[in-house]
Amino acid sequence: MRRPPACLLAARAAALSVGACESPTADTQAADLGRVVALDSLRTADAAALPCCAVDTAGVHISIVAGTLTFRAYAHYTDTAETPAPWPVSAACVTAVPNGAVIHSDGLVTVGDSVSYLVIPCHVGTYTLALTERLEFRNGSSQMAVISLSSGTYSWKPDTLSLVNGAGEALMATMSVDTIIVAAPGHSYEFQAVASY
């Protein structure tokens, strides 16, 4: 597995990683980004239910206890579309659903009794994939740490999600009902949609 450079603790390199540690865009630039439009909670990492995937290195026991896949709208779009709303809305954030469909707060759309699919409210925007780790030290102390594994841009259309990280590399992503699976070399992360507001 490739070790991410510039991580706070070298021990984290042994934990699951998508690639190089990203700059802290999720925290420092959040004010420049648009609103959160979809949020997914990590359910499994490499097919193991959380907490999982513990590693021991340099006297530190690391386990993954949570994770999120966050989708944000861009702060500014150049296009607008007419909607029933009294203000202009970006065309990238307008999605048609069939008559009679129910849109749940987690973005799941259900049509009748048998059809369900996940909608990301804006077709393009930015994403951040982050893990929460528990670090347990030899002296008995422990701490939680949130690390950003990947961030970049996304594009979505029904049943298709494309993720491109800050280095321009595509991550494999598949969608099934309310689940998104992100695959990276050697690792797989399964997320379930949750309400983002």
C-alpha cells in the first residue's frame, strides 16, 4: 500500500488510505464551498463492518470507527433554471423525478413499491471522503482523529457517479439503491445515504 506523505502521524500510513493525504480543503475552505447537498455514512471498509480494520504500528493501535462521503454544491454556478421557487436556481441543482415519486431526506427516491434510487441534488460539485480513526497508544491513552482521504469534484446522473480527486485521478464509484461503494487500489468503502440536513 502506498504511504501518504505529510500525514500527522506516520502510523496513519498503515491505515486504509485512498492515496496521498489531501490538503485540509474540507475544513479550511468549507466557507468557500456551497452547501452540503448529500451525506453518506461509512458502513463497511474492505467488507468489514465498523469498527474495523485495526492495524498496529509504531506502538499505536489504529481502528476505523466512522467515515463520511460528503457532497457539496459549488458556491457559484453560471447557469440558472426556472422552477416553482421564487428565486433563480442553478440548472445543475434541478432534478426531475417521476410523478408520484417520494423523495426522502436522505436523497432516496421511491417510485411505487419496487423502484428506488439515490439522487444527489446537484449534478456537479465537490466531494470529501474522510475517515474517523481511534488511535490507542501504549500508555493506555487514546484519541480520535479525522483524516481526509480524498477530495475533489463529482458529477452525477441517475445510477452513475464519477469522482475525480485533486490530482485528477478517477475513483471507481457504484450506486445501488441508497448505497455508494467507492473503490480505490486495494480498498473498498461502502457508504449508506443519510439525511444531510
